[in-house]
Amino acid sequence: MDEEPEVLLLTDSKAFMAVVQNHDAEERVQSLHTLDDIMTCEALRHGIFNDQEALPGLVQFYNQIFLQAPVERRRQIYGYVAMIVPQLGGWIAGAITPFMLLDPNPGIVSTATIDYTSLGSLFENDPMTRPKDVVTMIEKDIPQNPAAVIGGLIALGDPRVCDLVAPVRRNLDSDQAAVVTRCFTGTTAKCVVAFYLDWLDELVDRRDYEGQGIFGNVAAGLHRLASERTVPFIRDGQRPFPVPGGKNPKWPDAYSIDAREFANSIADRLFDLERREGPPKVLPHAIRAFGLTPKTSSEDIAAPM
């Protein structure tokens, strides 16, 4: 039985990058023998050269060939691109965009969105360069899974990005809201909780089926922010763009808030939303997750999320 060919980018990075620099597509295909190498090569070329004439071929390859691979394999190959981009420089962050815009998987899309906005170089020193770029892509209906892109943007945990995304949430349906609110890194940011509270405030007085469905999914996302945190504190402040590399990068404009102190600071908003929600109410579950006591009687509370 023939052995699987070795992944060139892992065994000989110099030879692999020589193939990336080769503008002859036929020669590149003949030089590369794994899906890992071919997809990584073409994605990197898109980031390095931004050749618009080659873009249709890249889209076709992604849709017709790469998407045939299982999700975990696609995730692994994306990891190669995400590893190489910061080594070459944030100016080639476009190499990440095929995964962000063409893949349907929420995990791959949201991760690629976080990486694209975190690694990409700035234009005119504007820290919102990449988030603004992504929001424009959403408004132009480019991503295959826009909800996962929005979820990735929110998961950045930056108040400026949340402000950019806020107008877009009004166009989401219930299923898309569920995708957005499942994009969670394990770190809860103050601005993201505020984003969800504002979203709930826009929805709480709706009594139509779709509006209540969105409300339930957003409330579930708020519950997730409280109950599935992997760190004991709430983060506040601004994220640096691009995010500095290294093992212990400093974020000078970010700091931590005690979880109990934070819960008390949002209690009035939570209880006001709880009062306005029609029964059976789902918000009491999120209130409990923040360590507070709901005011709703037990018979008016919906089954656990």
C-alpha cells in the first residue's frame, strides 16, 4: 500500500515557499501532492499577490474540492495558514479571507474572522481597519455564513467593534442569532454583555414568533457568557489591533473586573428586561447564571436552556 505523500510545508518550508512564489499554476499543481499544501499555497498567494484574475479559480477550488474535506481536516489546514501569516507579516492577512468568506462551518469562519482582524496590518494607523473591512463584506453579502462572521467580530471583545456590528444585528433571523451567540471564546467582555443587553432591549417587547425566537437565542447567548467563562473575571477595555505577538503580549488598554461586582452593575438592566419579557420567561436563567436572584415566580419561568 502506497504511503501518504508528506506535507511539503511541514517538511521543507523553503521549497514550499518557492512553489508559492511560482506564478505558473500548472507547475504549482505538479509540485504539490497534498490538499494541505495546495490549499495553503493558493490562500497564501491570494494574501501576497491579491491577484483578482486568479480569484475565480481560488473560489472554484475552495467550493468544489476543499469543501469536500471533513470539517476537522479543513480546520487543520486553516491552522497552517494562520500559522504562516504572522511569520510573513500582517499585510498578507488576505490569505485568511477564503476561510472566512467561503466556508460554511461556524467554527472555521468565526476563528478566521478573529484572526483576520487581529493579525491584519492597519491602513493610515486606523485600529478599526480590518473590522471595518469585514463589516463592509457583510453589508455586501459576501460571506457564505455571515452570522459566524458577525459572531467572530463580537467575540473580539472590543467595544469599538461591537459598535460597528450593532446595526447589522437587526437583519438577523432566529437561526442566525443562534449562530452568532454560540461564537464564544471563553472570555467574557463587558462590551459583549452590553451588546447582548442592548439587543435584548430591542427585542423584548416583540410578541411575534420570530422576534421571540431571536430573543430566546440572544438570552441563551447571555447565559453562555456567564456560565461558560473559562476565566474568573470580566474583561474590559480596548483590544490592540493588530494583536501583539509573543507568549505574554501586553494589552495596555485592557483590564479585569470582579465577576460579582460586574453582575451587580448590570442587575438593574437585567431585572428591567425580566419584568418586560412575556411568560414563560427565559431571561431568569441568565440572571441566575450571573449569580443574581430572578424576581419572576417559578411558574412563569421557561424550562432550563
